[in-house]
Amino acid sequence: TEVGILAKSYIDQGRLIPDDIMTQLMLNELKGLDRYNWLLDGFPRTVAQAEALDKECQIDTVIDLDVPFETIKCRLTARWIHPASGRVYNLEFSPPKVQGIDDITGEPLVQRDDDKPETVTKRLQAYDAQTKPVLEYYREKGLLKSFSGTETNKIWPHIYAFLQTKLPDVSQKDAATPR
């Protein structure tokens, strides 16, 4: 979409998408989901986005994954993709069989502009500056639950147990399936 292309231009420059564009994208996606439980990942990132979301939706829980920036940076900068298929490799935990080559086609892998070290650093700095106030916003409302760590398999059991207190009918299969 036109707004999606505009959003991509910000991402490619290592900048966060402006509030009005991001809010428009997200609220359009949430229309019609009012009878479902849903989980947003990475939104809202600013207090303005949080306030706009609160006007449209009842938020009952906010989960903060407190992961050191160095861990995030290492994971993102180790990510390489096969452009034609979208297959993703990570040099740390899911590397291709031959470095720089797609396992299936033998074609070269590329690193997305937003996964390059200098871009990741800029994005993390902007995220930190803008997100701390959002966490405080939701903490003051009594909605924030934080989980700290560096490994998914160690953090996830705690998050899953917490989510079961909020959504007791969620099965393990449903919890593992992105929506």
C-alpha cells in the first residue's frame, strides 16, 4: 500500500516510522478484531501511539521483554535472507550449510538494510528513547508485566504461564501459532 511504502522508506533509513503513519497502519489492521484476543509486537512504541490505541481498544496487558540491546544487536546483525523466497538464516543459531548461500537454491543470501550494524544501532537508540516513557505509561495504569533475559527458551515458559492467567483457554498449540 502507499502507506506501507512510506513506512518502508523510514525503516530502510534506520528511522522509526512516525506516530501518525504507524498508528494508521496498526489501527487499520485491528479493525474487525474486537471479538478476538490479540497480541501486538512492537506497537505502541511512543506515548502518542499508546494514547491513540487506548482511544480505540481496551488494553488489558502489556508485556515488556527486557533483553539487553547487545543481545538484540547480535541477533539482528547475524540475520541474512534469501530475497526470492524470504527464507531467513541466522549465523548464530540457524546458519546456512554454506556461508552466504541459500540451502535450497544455492543463490546468494543478502543482509537487509535494516539488519546492518549501523542501522540496528540507530534503531535501538531511538527505540530506547521513545519506549521508556511508554513502559512508564502502562506501568502507571497497572498493565505492565516485564520479563528479563537473553534466551527465548528461558523467557518463554514464564510468558506462557503469565498468558495462561490472562487467557486460560489458550492451548500450547495455539500459543505457538502466530496470528
